[in-house]
Amino acid sequence: MYNSGILDYYLMWITNVEMYMDKLHFIVNPVAGGTSAIDKFGAVKGMLDDMRFPYTYEFTQCKGHGRELARAAAEQGEKYIIAVGGDGTVNEVASGLVGTDTVMGILPFGTGNDMVKVLGIPTEPREALNVILADRPRAMDAGYVNDKFFVNVSGFGFDVDVLLKHEKYKKRFKGMLPYLLGIVDALTHLRTLHLTLHDGERVWKKDALIVSVGNGAYIGGGMKATPFADPFDGLFEVSVVSSISRAKFLRLLPAFIKGEHTGLPEVEYFRTKELYVECPEECLINYDGELGSGMPVRYKIIPGAVKMLVQQDMTAANAEEK
């Protein structure tokens, strides 16, 4: 099934001897996307074997293990480390590579795959491998919140409540259904957060339902929380949805999903390099789909933190970085 394009792969690595000599090292989450990550990674291995392209791989064994493996592999001299899994795996591997010279790639074989939507990386095995073998790295920003890194979106409020409800449903259902059920469940328990925000220039108070701090644009498998975010511009995009009635929030939600909410009167949308937030309510923090400790939080952007393999058109404006 995947052998028809082998000639294209040969032509690709013939023009990229450096990657061939250094080999690829994969960090694989074996439970990402159910069993689909393992199945798709098997297809990728078959393609690499067909063209005798050198690679090694190892599996994550628990939450947080990907960061440890990535950091250790970079310290051992691996030049190319590829995260195989969903957004959680991408977060862990990227966190382990922040500040290193190691180049990172992504095989997006999870459920939501939100980060790759803004990077333009396909989810089909052959096309995703094409992006990796083309060897076009670009220095991508990362966010830092308290003691955690994130490369996509962090936030708190409604999206965290959805994640907590999602955990309850994913034991019984697969795919995106647990997340959709989580949204419905969280809507019945909307919470107002009484926030104090400081962006380095101004301090203000805000009653809000959801705050999204975006290096990337998407959350929850495709909702465009921070639609204009650019992970290469050295800035966060921040979306703050005001505390409104459940009926108004339901009317706003479709616009939020499509990224058409930024100009609405119920939404405050701005850019910043840093953000400090205090909240008296109990509040966990979402960073790339994982949950961490709560308030207060201090966000800081780290420009060019990770060397990421991206599509060709994403390198055109920044070709000097390669």
C-alpha cells in the first residue's frame, strides 16, 4: 500500500545526506489514538525499511516519560527526534528539547492533533513522513507557565472543566465523542473566575469563563481558541471570554469553535509576551491538553525555543534560520 512512492523517498534522502547519516530517532506513545499510533508507526517503519533509511525508536511508558526520553536522547547526540503520538506526546518531547540544537519532527497519530494544524503537518503516515524527510527546520516559540512548557495553547476555566469531564467519558467511549460529551457536561456547570491580569503594561480585573493563551491556535481537536496565533512571531495571542449567561455562552460557542469570536463584545483579545494572572477560585491549568497546578500563573514566551520540522511554505519567510 505504501510502496508506490518509494522512488520519491530515495530522491528525497539522496539530496539530504546529513539526515541520512545522522538517522532518525522516534519517541513513540504506544497508547496514542487507541492503537492507531502503533499501526501508523508500523507503516512508517515499513517505508523507512524499504529505502534502508536508518532509524531507532523507543516507547514511552508513563505520563511525562517522553520528556525524559527526549532530553536523554538529545544529550546522547541524537540530531533528529520525532514525536509519535498526539498533543501530549508532542508537548513532552518538545519540553525535553527546549534550548537544544536537536531538530524535532512530529508524526501526529493521536486523537486531537491540534498543534500540527497550525504547522500544516498532515496526519496521513506517508505525507507526515515527507515533511520529516524534507528536513526543513524552523525555530519555533514555546510558552512557559510556572514550571511547565507548552507549544500550543494553555488556559483555564471552561476548557479545563471540559478536560476533567472528558476523563470521565473516555473510559467508555472512543475518538472525539468523550470530548463532545465533556463540553455538554461542562456547560451545565459553568463557573465564573474572578481574575486579576497583568500583561507587563496594565493591570485589570475581569470576570471570565475561559482564558486561552495561544502559541498555536487550536484546542479540543479543532476549536480555534486563538485563531491568529503564530508560533514563530515571539508573541502569545490571548482570548478572554467574559462571564455571561449560559444562553449567551451557547450562542457564542459556535463562533469560538470557528475562530470568529475575537471581535465580539463578550471577548477580550490581545497579544503579549507575558501574562500574570491571579484567581481566588480553585483553578487548574491546561497546557497542551495536560493539567497542572493552579493559581497564580505567570506566562512567558520563549522565542525560537525548539527547532521544528515544518512544511516548505512555512520556511519561506524565515529561510535564514536553517
